Amino acid sequence: MSIVMFLGQEVKEYEEKSAEIIKRAISEGKVRCELCLHPMIKHSSYMRGIKETGEQIRITMVWCKKCRKWHALLPDFLLPCKHYSAKEIECVIIEGAALPVDEIDTEASESTARRWIKLVGERIEQAVSKLKYHFGRGRQAVSEVAIDAGYCFCELEQVLEMAPAIVKCSGNKLGLANIWLGTCGVSSYI
């Protein structure tokens, strides 16, 4: 499982600041298991690559003593189970609304871009519904009239603008949505 957090704008800032951010969050009890809400402890780490840039980053693993599960602390500029950055995937999703897949400017293969448009698009639709519910439950007005229905990414942007608070993120909407999904106790991410 993964927990998505803001740990820096990009890889360089992540390498400089993430260890301190994680250490502080764990010591303050802010890193909690998404299954049982018990505070977690640092356990280990692993290396993860970002395919389009060739960069490698160290991902911290945390452990829940209560339910005995491990979680990876992912920066919001990465998506769980994806080898490309959230920014690259986001660009493909946005360009896919206006261009044929073979004209999209990406390092990913055409079949990968098609898969992202389909699967990530479906996950965005689910995230929009979950975020509307969560924001509304928290007494934050979610105006259905203000949301232009149609293109899933535009709906996501509009719903995120209705969020009850400003959350620091790396600048991509997919990462911000994942942070909010984790905040509202949803263990499924985009």
C-alpha cells in the first residue's frame, strides 16, 4: 500500500527535504496506517526509478505495529504502481482530450498512453465522486452546477478548487487528488 504526501516539488527538492519531512511527520504521529489509523514507524526503504527522466529516488517504507502492514511513503509527483511521473501521465491525459494518441508528445509508448487515458481516466472519475462526497461531508459546499460535466480531468480540477483547505503539492492535480483521497481515508488512488 502507499501513502501519498507532499515531499518536495521535484526529485532534487525531494532528495534534499523528504527525510526531514518524513521524520517530523512520523514523530508528530501524522503518518497513520490507512487501514487502522494507528501511528506508523519508519521501517526501511527501496529505490524507485522515474522512467522518462531516468532518475532514481529512495522511497521510505513505514510499518504499522497494530495491523502489521507496510506502506510506502510516495511523493505526490509519483503515482502508485506507475513507472512514469504523475506530471507525464497528467500531460498525456490532458493532451488525449484534444489529440489522437499517436500525436501526443510523451516518452511513453502509444499503447501505454492509450492505457493511461482509459484506466487513469476511469480512476479520475471515481476520485471526483469520492472527493465530492468527502468535501460535502465536511460541510464544504460542492456546487454541482459549477462543475462542467464531460471531460474527467476538468471535473477533477474543478472539484479540487472546492477543497476545504489549501494543501501543499508538487503542482500536478493527480498528486493533489491522491493527497486528498488519502486524507479522506480512501485507500485507492488515481
